[in-house]
Amino acid sequence: MKRVWIAPMAALAVLLATAPVPAQVAQIKQVGKKALEAGAKAQKDVSYTEDEERQIGADISARLRQRYGVVQDAAIHKYISTLGTLLAQSSDRPKIKWTFIVLDTDGINAFAAPGGFIHITRGALALIRNEAELAGVLGHEISHVVFKHTLMAIRTSKELASFGKVMTTVTRTDFLERSINKGYSLTLENAFSVPDEQAADAAGITLANGLNYAPQGLTAFLQRLDDRNKGMTDRSGLFASHPATKARLDEIASLIEEEGLASKAIVQARYARSVAYKPVAVSQMSQVPAPVETTAKAEPPKPEPKTGLDKFGLGGLKKLGKEKPADATIAATGSRGVNPDRDAKGGPNKALVVVTVSPAEIATFRKGIVG
């Protein structure tokens, strides 16, 4: 895959010129100034090909599944995948392979990994009350991938910025291994910047509104989550790095008014039929202690056998599902304080639940978005 280099000053022009269809241009105009700027920024070189982006996301997803387990229920995965796919097809990256995963933990969380891997916990699904809220949350996570927020955060991190300066003396595999380790740490901590979060909010509610979902769904969920977290001294889990909730709610309300986002569908009945989880109080959630920092010196990595990934510069990456967090990742997560949702215990089964969603099923699902 040929890498495309785009000068920063030309990024916005490229963004508008390469939108897939006129509807995408209209959508970009709708999401507001912050999301538009973020979309332009995403078009700058982030030093990864699309194949590398997918592999980084796949490895991060495998580590999340190892950490939390996967709900082994094809029906719930079908439901989430159908709505998620419908949203993703309306985004500015409709053709990448989107994968939706329900993680098996009571912690309230959601994670977006590069390349189209979207994760939501059953704890989050238990707190959500209708499809409008779910569409807001999934739209937010999808938008992080669309804008390549994780890749930009990885590439501009202190660790990778300094590492990139010595690229003449290291292999591409080394660089990508460091990228995966940093990406996992950033993803686990929900460590996006305030502008990135605001852009994902704006684009996410716009995607939801475009499918006839009430854009206030995201704010209703955020308010309920804030009420649930009032007794906590530290932010926890989902949207842990977001701006203060009241400021976020005000931002979203202003965007809805300014852009005239007026869809009304809630779709509570179908959500209730599809999702039967019940919220678990923070005091009742089982916890897994966060890893602690260690000064033990890691053993040097053993040479990996060559694989078909070599042609993408990924030959040294481990197979999915068998990754062990690197010392740098352990230190990053272990140095943080108590975080009940992040540290909630996960389930025992780590296997992906593979489902397929046909165009006819998506069309039928869309007809049910009424209100």
C-alpha cells in the first residue's frame, strides 16, 4: 500500500475533496467547527498505512479481550453489530472492516481501537436505556476511528516521537511494537485530548441524528453516568479523560441547537428486547488489582519466525490473543490510581464472537428507527 503524504496546509482541502459522496460532505458540514478541524487534522501523515492501522487495532483489541473477556452471546453481538454497522456506513470511513465486540465485565466502558475495532462492555449496556443512547455512544467511538485519534496520539506521544528520530537504526517491526504498546495503554486509559473528545461527541451525535435517533441520547446517558459516579473522587472508566460532564453537556446542547439536529426516535422497546443486563453497583463489582510498576529488567525478545505479514512490515508481531503487556504498558497503567471501571474483573472466555450482518438485515433494522 502506497503511503500518501499530505502537507498540513492542504489537509482541509483534501478532506473536502475526497469525501465519498455528496452526503458525506453535507455530514462534515453538520458536525461543527471542532469536528471539522479534527477531520482535517486526521488527514495529515500519521506514519501508518491502512494495513498497519488495522494490525495495530487488532493487537489492541486482542489485549482488551484478554483483559476483560468476551460475552459469548451471538444474539447480543448481532444486535450491536447491526446498529454499529449502520452508523459506520454513514461515516466518512464506510469501507473499512468494522468489528463490534461486547466485553464481559460489569465495568462501564467503551474502547475504540484503530482500524475499526469498537468495544462496549455489558456494564455500559446495562446502564444504557434505549437505542438513541446506544447510537450516541457507538457513534462517539466510531468517530474516534474515523478521525484517527488513537494513531495521532500514539505518533505524537513522547515515547514514539523520540523513537521515530532513530528510525534509521531500528526496524519497522520495532516501531510498530512500540506503537501497539503505547496504543493499548492510551486505549485502556481512555486517554484522548479534550478537543478529540469534543470532535467525537459532535460527529457521533450527528451520525445518530442522521439515522433519525434523538441526538440527546448521548447526553441522557452521560448524565446518568455522572449521577452514578458522584461519590467517586477520581474519574472512572468510560469517558475518563473527557471534559467535566456539565461542560460537555453544554457543548453538545449548543451543537444540537446550532446545527438544528431535531430527530426524535428513542427506540426503547427494541433495546429492552435485545439487552437484558442489569447495572451492578460500584461497591459490588469485583476488582482486579492494577499492575504495579517494576524495575525488573525485561528479557530481550526472541526472534519471531517470518510470516505472511512480512510484506506489510509486520512480521515480528505476535499472533492475536497471545500478547503479553510490555513493561512500558504495565508501568503506565500501574502508576494510575483507583479506577473501578477500568479495573473491574472480566470474564473467562476471550474468543471473538463472529457474526455477519446482511444488507437486508440492516435495511430492516433501519425501518425500526421510528419515533
